[in-house]
Amino acid sequence: ESEAEAMLSGLPEKAVLVVHSPPKGHCDEAGNGMSLGSVAILKAIEDKQPVLAVCGHIHEAWGQESKVGETGIVNLGPAGRYFDLD
């Protein structure tokens, strides 16, 4: 978490964030029901409000979508996808 926090400290506002792990509580539920997302990623999204946050990692959550404020969160998994960012 401390490494992720340091790496995300330079995240500009209104960016597109692409990370491996999902934010805590969003698109991060494993098969055993545990929330495995990152608190540091969640805090960065709350603070900087990127336009979009794309993640993967949690296989059981592939294809799930969520929001943190106005930021769309999507766990893409192995699928490709297009996004229209206005």
C-alpha cells in the first residue's frame, strides 16, 4: 500500500488511471467474498477524480463496473473495450 501511495502521489487531476489492482470496495470481490482492492488506489481516486480508472487482477470481478464520485471504475480482465471520454 505504501508503494502504491507513493507511485500515485503524482497522479494529475482528470487523468485516465490504469492500474493492476482495483480500488478497495469497487470491482474487487474475490470468490470467497473478500474485498481485495487497494486503499491507496481508492484514496487517489477520491482525491484526484480521474476521468476513468481501469483495473484487472480480481478474476471473479472481470466485467464489473462501479463509480467513486464521478470517476467510472471498470475491471476489464482479459477483454478489450472502447470508452468514449467526453
